[in-house]
Amino acid sequence: MKGIDWIGSSYRDLCELPEEVRRCFGFALYLAQSGGKHPDAKPLSGFHGAGILEVVEDHDGDTYRAVYTVRFADTVYVLHVFQKKSKRGIATPAKDIDLIKTRLKIAEELHRTAKR
């Protein structure tokens, strides 16, 4: 079983979501820790390969997303959990993509220093 590490405010953000959404994301993360993949998990567009995954959950007319990486053999890093506010299109907003990129760099550094 892989460990899990929450980058930035991702854990607090998850805790603020509706219970049904938390359960869905929690199950997806459990599967990732166990070496599996949630049926709704898809590679996040704009990132190369399948190492950055996104799970999208709709609840009461709102859309929520959890983004995490399974690039590392021993840890799942949760990069971002948020409610998509934009009503135009399905694309992840640029500010969220920038935050994910920043947090991915943090996760890479954490992983690198943990290996020392």
C-alpha cells in the first residue's frame, strides 16, 4: 500500500466538499494507494503520460475535481481538490493548471528529498 501526501491545502479543500463527493474522491485515492485506478480517473490534459490523474464528480449541479499523481512508486501525492466554478466548457481553468504545476514541483522535491 502506497502512502499518501497532501500538497498545499488539498486536504482542507477535500474536507469542505459535500460528503458524497468526499467519498468518491476518497475511494479513488484508496484505489490509487492500492495500485488500482478508479473507473472515472483519467489523465489530466496538458500533462504528459498517465502519471497525473483527475477524477471529476458532479453533485447538486456543481462539478468537483481531485487531481493527484501516481508517478512515484511509494506515495500518492494529492495536488489539488476544487470545485470547478466556470460554466464555460469542461477545460480546467488556467489558474488551477498553474497551481497543479506548482504543487507537482513541490511533490517532486518532497519525493527527491525523502529518497536521500
